[in-house]
Amino acid sequence: MFTEEDDRLIAERFAALMEACQHILHTDKDKAFLVDAFTFANRAHYGVRRRSGEPYIVHPLAVATIIAKEIGLGLKSIAASLLHDVVEDTDYTLEDIASRFGDKVAAMVDGLTKIKQVGDLAYSTSEQAENFRKMLYTLSDDVRVMIIKLADRLHNMRTLQSMPKEKQMKIVGETISIYAPLAHRLGLYAIKSELEDLSLKYSFPEDYKMIADKLAETAAGRKRFIDKFTAPVIEKLNDSEIKYQIYGREKTIYSIWKKMQRKQITIDEVYDLFAVRIVFEPVLYVPEKSQCWHIYSLITDIYKPKPDRIRDWVNIPKANGYEALHCTVMGPDGVWVEVQIRSTRMDEIAERGFAAHWKYKSGTNGEIQEKELDQWLREVRDALNRSTDDAVEFLDEFKLTLYASEIVVFTPKGETRTLPQGATALDFAYYIHSKVGNHAIGAKVNHKTVSIFSPIQSGDQVEILTSKTAEPKVEWLDHVVTAKAKQHIKYYIKKQQDNNIARGIEIFNEELAKHGVTPIARVFRKVVPAYGCKTKDEFYSKVGAGIISLDNLGRILKENTAQKLIKYWTFQVSNTIRKLGSGGGGKGGDGEEDIPEHDDQIFRVAECCYPIPGDEVIGFKEKDGTVTVHKKNCSVALDLAAKHGDRIVQTQWSSQKEISYLCHIRLKGMDRVGILLDVSQIITAQLGVNIRKLYIESHDAIFEGYISLYVRDIKDLNDLIAQVRKVKGVESVQRVESIQEVTI
Ligand code: MN
């Protein structure tokens, strides 16, 4: 049985796991769940030792710690890691686990148990791909199973020395052919490298030792070289106020060994034993891509780059999500040095794979992360279900679903294109080329014709159908998600608008000329709103685009003229009033000479009270010399008279009758069908009065409305009011100075 020392070791390792889980143990419930999983596993494996002599539970504890600390999965995965060997190696069943830890954890443990059985089957190299597929199928219920299996394998590789030789070889073979590539596909670089190095250590121990020794031997010289190389780079980076880490990064022993094998060279001939890595903290609001290239330019100011050795995985990340900018430069002493430039985010994704990717996508909320994880798992499962016989094709599809935020689609030629999740066929069209986007009329997705607005999915093959006459419309903007598509659509529309404005100016000026009118500001004040436009540019561009036809321009211009007459009417100044106003009378009949000549004076009807002939009026001289005429009892006029008595001009109506004046009436009554028609007929047909605006609002069987109309004088208006009052249902008709709302 276990000694006190064994128990102390177990307690120590569990404490380390708890420590690694601190950031995900949000509640006491979380903590209790983890303690429970450990207690259960510990009891199940209690008294059993590994081949190394350690208590068996040390292994599940180590796997759980890798899952928590090195990969970053959640609590359920950590529990499943602790329990992963329980069903296979002890008397506890899956049901025991399900009832205690829930179906999800039990399903993961089930998958891990099954894979152990698949792994026990022998297979030849030619069958490996197919077996791998089968294995993943077995595990496809939950991708976390694969990841836990990787952690399990990593710990077994770390402790491989206690295994018998022939078992070591089988495990190493699987590791190099299955697990290291899987880690690579999942973007778990640190784990992939470690698995490869450990595999080499056991399969070619002499080679491994030789390379390791050589690296140790040359370490001091390398460090001096790296210091020499980085010194001027550090200076430049500091000058640019970039926050960064810079360090030499040795190539893995396995990758050096691979290169020696491939090129049939000795280790002394491998020149790139290390790379210099710069990991910078990106500043806000500047694309990380630009920051990478900025650092690149700082370095190449110092060292000449090797032109054909730039690897831009920032613009086009590797299929497994790896992002970085790699370049090779001529360092001191004529030595080529590879430099890897990454942001802290890129670095974490490179080292920890998609687990880090989630972190950057969804913040720290555990629940959201669980949801995203489930979504990702569903997509992997769908991909697994879609795949048919070809194992290799399946692997390709598998990697497509690693990043839920992106989709990868195929061109008709079979080339892949990466687009954001939610992209439509139109996004794809613009991704191919702006000309393709601008002339898109439809798409063929997997050989089926669909609308260009159709969303596309990972794995779809997309072909865009175009037509020379097609062109972008404003509503296209609602159906694209990529910045590129939006930018091109906006640009096209803007350009088109500019063209339309130019064409509109030409057309409008021509039309105006036909009517003998010049395009002055007053014309626009009337014409632009008459066509329902807010600005001159809008008006021009609509004319240019053919949306507005100028067929009725003549009528609108005439209306204008009529309005102009109303506003600029010549009043006669009353001599008698003037005379009284000038006081005295000593000059007698000569007084006429004192009267200024008012015949050319411009008068204007005030828009606060709309006086009409017959109203008592008063005029005020404006700064521009015109006179504004108010009703005498208008509140604005009273105010002006009090403050600016010097500007008062006495006025009275002339006897001209052919001019109409704008005025407003308000009516109220009981709503009934046809009342509006009756009222307007009386006004227009019976009285021959021109209605300008009519606004009726009806609620709870009561109507209230305003009518703006043109009358010649107050007698006309009073007659009209009397007539309208007679209409059945109308209860009150009143002249008002202004209307509150005009919508017609
Ligand atoms: Mn295990």
C-alpha cells in the first residue's frame, strides 16, 4: 500500500493542479467539482503504481495539469483528464462517472477509453492514415477527447524511460506519425516540438545526444553572437517606443536533425541553428500587420534582408492559424539570421493553439467560452460527418474548422480563400477582384445557382456569375461583411454619384435655359424641395441618374414665379398717413415733395401672420431696404414696433386685384367619409381658390386640419370661411396666422 511519502507526493501534485486552475475556479461549486473529480480518481487508482514506481494517480494529475496550464481548456476537460484511465483500469464504470460528473465528462472519458483500445491495434504504415481517420471518428463526439489524448501522450513521452524498449518503439512510432501531426494541426506548437524531440531521443539516441551536446557546446558563442546581433535592433526598437521582448530561439533538436537528414549535411553545415524572435505588445488602433512591417523595416535598416526569404504569415496565416512575419537578414560576420516578428497575441496562439485563440475572441467569461467551444465542436463534428472515404481529404476538411471565426472556401479552380464567418457570395466576389464584385449578378455554390447575397460556408466551392451591365447598389452594403467589399461598393457608388452630379448639372442647365431662367440660388430654393430633395447635390445626382425627370420643370418654375409675386408685392404708401405722421402742415401743398418715392419699394408679406388685403397692416424696413408687412395686431409686429419704432413704414393695400395671397385656415369637426372631398371641392371648384397645402388629422371620430390657400383679399377669405362652415360635419373654421404642421 501507499506510504506517507506517497500521500504527500499526491497531495503536492494536486495542489499544483489547483494552482494551475486558479483562473477558472470562479465559484465554490467549481472548486468542489474539481476536488470531487480528484478524490474519485484517487480512490479508484489508490494503491496502484506506475511502472516508474510512482502512485498511478500522478499520471492523471499530470495530464490534467497539462490541459489546464499548457493548453488552457475548461473545468470539464480537466475533470475528464483526471478520470481518463478510471474506466479502462479500475472497477468503476462509465455510469458511475455519468451519475457523478454528468454526461459530458462521461462522454469524454468514454472516448478516451475507446481510443486506448484502438491504439492497442497494430497497423502498418500504409494503413496509418485510414487508422487515424477511424481513430478520430471514434473520438468525434468531442474534440476535447483528442486534445486530452494528446496531453496523455505528452506525459507518457515525458516518462518513457521507465517503459520496456519494445513498448517505447511502438509509442514513439505512433507519436511521430499521429500525435505530433495532430498537435501541429491544432496549432499546439510547443507540444508538437516536445513530442518530436522526445521521439528522436528514444528512436535515435546517439543523434539526439550529438545534436544536444553540440548545441550546449556552442551555446556561449551563440549567446555572444545573438547579443551582438540584437544590440542595434534593441536600440532602434527603444527609439521607436515599442514594447517588446527579443530573444534567440534555438531550433528544436528534431528540426535540426530533419534538416541534416534531408540535405545530407553535418551539424556544422546547418547555419540556422537559431532564430531571433521579437514579440511586441501591439499599440491600439494600428493594425498588427502594419506594426510587424514597421519592425521589419527597422531591422532591415540595420541588416540587409535576403529577398527570397520573407515569409508573410500575417497577411495569409497558415491553415492552422499560425501568424508571424519571418525574414532572413545578413547579420554580423556574414551570417544569415532568421528573424521572427510576432505580436503577443500571435505568439500566444502559436504556442497554445486555438485555446489561446478563444481567449482573444471571447474575453474571460467562462460561460461564453463554453458556448464557443460547443459551437466549434459542432463544426468539427459536421466536418467529420461530411467527409467520405478519402482520409486525406477528411484531414483537410478537419483543419478548415479549427477556427470558427473564419471560413475557407474554394475557387472554381480549387484554390482556397479564407473569409470571415458570415461572408456572402458577394464578399467572395470582391475578394477575387473588385471588377468581379462590381459586375456580380449571381453565384454558383457547389454548382447550384444562388443569389449573390447568399451566405457561404466553409468547404463551399463558389463561382461568381457576372454581367457587364450589373453594377453595385446601395443596398448591397447590407449584404456584405468584409471591409474590402464595403469599401469597393462605397467607392463605386461615390464615383457614380460624382458622375451623375456632373451629368445632372449639364441636363438641368440645359432645361433651365429652355425656360429662359438662370441657375441662381432662388431657383434652387424652390426646385430642390419641389423634387423631394434635401441638397443640391442630391438633386443633381438624381437628375443625372435619371431618377428625376424634368418634364414638369416649367410648371414648377411658374409656381415659383407666382410665389415670388406674392412675396414681393408693391404696396402703395398712404400719403395721408404719411402727412399726418410727418407732423406740422406749414408747408401745405408742398408737402408732397417730402414724400419719398415708394413705387419701386420692395415689400414682403411677413411669414408669421400672412396678412391679406383688407387686413390692417404695418411695415418694417429691413436692413436690405425691403419692407416686411405684418398684420397690425401680429405679436411679432408689436414687438418690433416697441423696439424699432424708427423702422416703421406706414403702408396700405393697393387696389390691384389680380394678385393672390397665401393664408391659412384651421377647421375642426366630426369625421365622416367624404368630408375632405366636400371641403376641398367647395374651396377649389365653387370658389375657384387655389389650395396650396392641406393637412387633416383624424382621431376618435374628430378631425382637425389646416388648409393653406391663395385668396385675393379678406372678403374672399371671409366668403370662403362662411361656405366651408356650411359643410356637413364641419364645426369650426378659423383663420390662423400659421400652421403647425404641413405634410402635403
Ligand atoms: Mn493515460
